[in-house]
Amino acid sequence: MSADARTLMILAGDGIGPEVMAEVRRVIDWFNANRALGFQVTEDLVGGAAYDAHGVPLADETMSKAQSADAVLLGAVGGPQYDALDFSVKPERGLLRLRKEMDLFANLRPAQCFDALAEDSSLKHDVIAGLDLMIVRELTGGVYFGEPRGITEMNDGQRMGVNTQRYTTNEIRRVARVAFDLAQKRDGRLCSMEKANVMESGILWREEVQWVGDNEFPDIDLSHMYADAGGMQLVRWPTQFDVIVTDNLFGDLLSDVAAMLTGSLGMLPSASLGAPDPATGRPKALYEPVHGSAPDITGQGLANPLACILSFAMALRYSFDLGAEADLLEGAVADALAKGARTKDIAQGGEHLSTSGMGDAVLAELAAA
Ligand code: IPM
Ligand code: MG
């Protein structure tokens, strides 16, 4: 492998994951053929697909290959056929293991409203027109991973379920820095969300984010909001936000809310980044659509591949420093939408394309650009 080979690992996963990822493969092939980007792609299993093959939702060998890939592209995990599995081998554990062991502490979830889709939001056009916000969700700490955790039996025979919300100074500061840095490249505004009114971990969160602002980013306009009020403001007046930084659980909730502002979960990409490698400057990275495995539409050619395609655009930008190519791909998606290309989720009951039909539409715009 030459020093500048670009390695991509694809973990398509379950449900609609393989269907949407097939369209991303075509986009990667296009860039290799037409822009000589030299992506070397390997594929492997995650989630239920890995459980079916290996009895675990992520094999150790897959984990170590993911560690050495320049970027991982993931489709989706989970499905009703795995609901009865023991918690430790559920499909979602495969994804959480990747996030934790690759130390992907910063999850970037942009919510952008494409002009062509402004009518598709459940909110009024005026409220979401021009929407362009970025949620930075802490991804490797908090209640998702805190100890103690578990379900135990109490003396009186009841059962008790426990999870622990836990954050340290460094965990908060490092994700805050990512968010401040993004704000600096955008509109210079950052809103931090927690529940400092009821949680000590929220008080610490607020103080540490403020510390990073005061000491390292005094030029950024920093504000704080309780996460419940933040959810309310996201649906009331979403364009007030530029960058939002929040913890793992609040970020999970708030990013679904923000995603739906844009009309469909099928449109939203995400990037999960670790610390930059000292040698290459490249962060460990995993890119995935915000949507799930959508078992209700699996195998019918109905899935919207744009979230997954836009996740690859984020990979171009954040892992490979190919900003012009990322712009090209995002522009191709916007153009396809502007010309009326719609999958069922964004067709408002009108005519719609299949998953591969949407892939065709994006490839046609790439070729025309
Ligand atoms: C997400 C998902 C995951 C999460 C699940 C699949 C474990 O909802 O990425 O938002 O809760 O983080
Ligand atoms: Mg979620």
C-alpha cells in the first residue's frame, strides 16, 4: 500500500443498511474512476449480520481492522429478529463497541434544510427556511457507558435498573473544543445544553464548557441552555442555533428532533471523530446516517440513500481533507433534489424513485458537474 492510499472500511450492517450502502459504493467508484481518489474499500459485518455469522455483533478481527482503516462507513444496525437476544450481544452493542474502542468522542450531526425540501418539514416553511445547524454530541461517555450499571435484585424481591451519568473534566473539555472549533469555522456561536438545574454532572458540564470558552475561545459567543428548553427551542425557532454541544443521551434525543426538522431522517448524515493521529493528523473516524435500520421498509427498494451518501461526503471533508470533492457531492445531492428526485419518505405522496433510482440521480448530477 502506498503511503497516500486511502482505506475505507464499509460495515453495511442490517435492515436498509446494505441497500443504502450499495449506492455509496457506486459514488465511491465514481470518485475513483473520475477523480482518481484511489479509495481502497473492504467490507465486513456488524450488528445482527455479524451476530448471525459469528455469534457476536462485532468480531474482534473486524474491530482491529476498523482501528487501522482511515475511515469506517457504517449503514445501520438492529432489527426485530434480534429483540430477544441477550443485551450483551444485541446489534447495537457492535456499534457502541466501535465508538468506544476507537474513542470517537465527538459526534457531528449537521441538520441542514435543502431548499427543495423546505415544504416537507412538519414545521412551517418560515420556521425552517435556511436552517443550518450542527449538533456536537459527546459519544463515548455519560450514561451510555457509566458504571455502575445493570439490573439487580433488591432485598424485597423487586428489581432495580441502574445507569450512571458520569463525566470528567477532560471528557467535557475535549468535546467542547471540537464544538468551539466548528463554531469558529461557521457563524461563531455555540450553545451548550445540559440539565445543570437537576444534575451535578450538568453543573460540571456547564462550568467546563465555560472554562474552555473563557480560556481558549473568547471570541466565540457561548450560551447555555437546559436541554429540555433546548428541545423546545429547536422546534420553536431552530434557526437561532449555529453549533450545539451536548452530552451523549441528550445529544441522541436532540439530534433526532433536529433531524426531523429537515423533513426526513433519511437525509441526515453524521461523523464520529476521535483525536487526530499525531503522525498523520487524521482522526479515527466513523461515518453513518442518523437513521436506523428501518425494518418496515427493508428489501423493498424504498430507502433513501442520501443520508448515507452525505455521510460519505463528510468522510471526504473530515478524514481526507477533500473539501472540494465533498462540496461536489453535496452539490450533486442538492441538484438532484432541486430537479425533483424523491424517494418515498420525501415524496409527499407523489411520484418517487427507488433507492437505486436516487443513486442514479446523484451520479447523473456528478457526471454533469
Ligand atoms: C444513534 C442511535 C444509537 C444511539 C443506537 C442505535 C445505539 O440511536 O446513533 O443515535 O443511541 O446512540
Ligand atoms: Mg439516536
